[in-house]
Amino acid sequence: MKLQKHSFIILITTLLFTLISTLFLPVSASAQETDKTYIIGTDITFAPFEYKDAEGDYKGIDVDLLDAIAKDQGFNYELRPLGFSAALQALESNQVDGMIAGMSITPERQESFDFSEPYFESGVVMAVSKSNDDITSYEDLEGKTVAIKVGTTGAAFAQSIQEEYGFEVNTFEDSANMYEDVQTGNSDAAFEDYPVMAYAIQSGLELKIPTDPEPGDNYGFAVNKEQNAELLEMFNNGLINIRANGTYDDIINSYLGDTTQKETANLGFFGLIQQNGGELLKGLGRTLLLTITAFVIATILGVIFGLFSATPNRALNWIATIYVDILRGIPLIVLAFFIYFSIPQFLGIQIPAYIAGVITLSLNTTAYIAELVRGGIQAVDPGQLEASRSLGLTYNTSMRKVVLPQAVKIMIPSFINQFVITLKDTSILSVIGIVELTQTGKIIIARTYSSGNMWLIVGLMYIIIITILTKFSNYLERRLSND
């Protein structure tokens, strides 16, 4: 009897690890597919250096320079728009081969990365609301709040003078939200690289620059320290060639040469929907696909762990308890960073962002579904199991034929509720560059500077989908209660 129990434990454990292992199978295949193509990380909200246009194509000085250099040197690349911080971590963990994102060459970064020859010299400016006439110098910032974007030259400069001029700092992950914070009055000023701020103001952003630009840093293309030397050499050689043949000047002038105001901002609520409806629907489709894929995997694993919790076997109880406690105790964003950045560093592999997102959601949701299953089984009157056992049925047969059918009725509404929670959790995965609905909204905001209306549209899309699911849950609950 003990041998049978041990065999059962081994069988279930083997099945569990097999299911988890299958989640990682696409990783090695993906790494092989990208052996001859360089993966380049970049930002998504740093116009005019990188942004996504209305046709869904990535544009900007960095993007065009990289494309021209790749054609000149004859190498292939795949652009990975992650956001500045995520792209930097992806480079450090070898998830990408190189990074171009208006990245300043600093002594601190040179300790971890190898840089190309500088391809652009920037400067730092302070911007305030167009209607703000009180701030005309750094001295006027005393007691005020300044918005900065993490990892930028503007942020470093603001922090270097913060103590001298006595202001507070609000930190943002992308430029568009930083600008919006100043426009709404939550922050009094923002520090940004001069060409980026000038381009935003030309695009209709309601800000102005009251001071002269400060000396800035040089931008460079980066690879990991002592890695991808061939790619770095090709970038430098290509940069020399496109400077010599005039392509470099043509690219710079196409984005910074026109000083007339561009008609890209303040499209309004319906204008944003009309111009970006297709892109938003694609983002919603990716959100739903990500949710469904992760939820199916989580349901399989969650049922297994839920049965572990309900079984009389104490070893299986402990396995389920440890898993649930650990996974419920880790914030989803931390889990996403660990899977996407830490695991590749530890194992020397590449994990595509989508696969990392599915694994993150699956592992997290599994813990909650396991508790739903355990609760559903415990909600069934224990006398049901005892009665079936007294009739001579085995424990497994009693669970399968008597307890679980009743537990499923109890669990279904909660399962739909968990699906809704998982759907909303996908928005967190934008931090690792998955272009789902929230990330799509960020990309559009970076181009249009209409964050207020865009977040309203994104919020309404979530509300519509979740309301439909909630009504469906209520309908199922009424049907089951009438059966």
C-alpha cells in the first residue's frame, strides 16, 4: 500500500514537472531561430529618436540610423521595443544583443557596456507649462516638484542640482506621462533631452522652455561588456559611411530640421479612436490571447495543485502549500522581471517576452486556481464522500464521481472571476515589452501626447470586456443554481 502511494506521488510529481517544462520548450527554438539576426532593444516613448507612427511602423532618428547602418554593413536585425529601463535590463541579461535608445555614454554605463562612437550630441533643458510665467530659472524651483524620466540625462542633471535648488522629484518610466504630469500641474517642471523636448513642443505639446540648454552627453549604441564586438565594429564602420555619403544628415534633418509645428497632438477622444482604432483592437486581441493561453495552462496546473491540497496524503499537501504560499507572496511585476531578466542570466538562454509573459501569468494564476479548487472541494458536504466510501467506492472514484461534479458547480463563477483578474494582470506585463492593450496605449501616447483621452479609451475597452465576462458569470451562476 505504501509502495502504491509512493508510486502515485512520483507519477504526479513527474507529470507536474513535465507540464512546467513544456512552458520553456519554445525558448531554445527561439534562440536558434535568432542566431543570424541581431536583436536590438530600444525605447518606445522617446520621439524623435524612437516612436511608433500611425501606420504601426517604428520610426525615429535611432531607428532610421540603425536601418541605414544595417543596410550599409549587410547585417540583419530585429527591433525589440521594450522601453528604456526594460531594454537596459534586457541587454544586461543578454536578452538582446545591442541597444539604441538615445542612451547617453556615461562612465558608470561604460563599466557594464561597450559603446560605439557617439552618433548624436544632446543637451538638457527644463520645460514648464505654457501658461506658467513664475518659473524662469532654476532658482524658482525651490519648494516645487520636478518630473524626470528614469535613466535619462535629464534625470541625472535634475538630481545633481536638486539639493542646491531645493525641489522634490517625481520619477516616470516614459516621457509622455512626465509631460502630462507637468501639464496637469502635479509637477511644476520637467527636465528632458533638448531634441526630445523641442520635438514634443513642435508637435503641439503645451509646454515651453524658459532656459537655455545645458551641455549634455553623447548618445551611443551599446552592447554588453566584451560581447558582440563584431556588431559594435559594424555599427561604427556603418556610422562612418553614412556620415560620409550624407545619409546621416538627411536622417537628422528629416526629424529636427523643420521648426514648424507638427499636427500630431490633441486629436481628441474620437479622433484618437478613428486614427488608432485598428492598433487598439490588435492590442486587445493580444491581451485576450495572452490571457486565454495563460489561463488554460494555469487551469491544468491549478487543478493538480488543488487536488494535492484536498488529498489525505500529507506530502502532496505540503507541495501544494509551499507552491501557493510562494507564488501568492511574490508581486506579479517582480515575478515578470525574474522570469524575463534573471532566469536568462542564470541559465544563459533567451526567453521571448511573450513566452515570459505566459509563464508569469500561468505560475501566478495557478496558485489562485489551486485555492479555488481546494475551496470548492471543501465546500461539498464531507458526508457525500463518506457515504460513497461506505458504499464500497474507492477514494479516487468517490472524488471523480461524487465530489468533483458538485465542486465544479461551486467553482465556475469564481473561475470566471479569476479569468477577469488575469485579464487585468496582463497590463503589468507591459513592463517587459509585451505590446498588449496597455502597452499599445503607451505607444500611441508617445506619438500623440494625448494621455488623458487615450487612457480613457483604454479604460473603457477593459470595462466593456470585463462587463461582458461578469454578465456571463452571473448568467452561469443563475443556470447552475436552477439545476
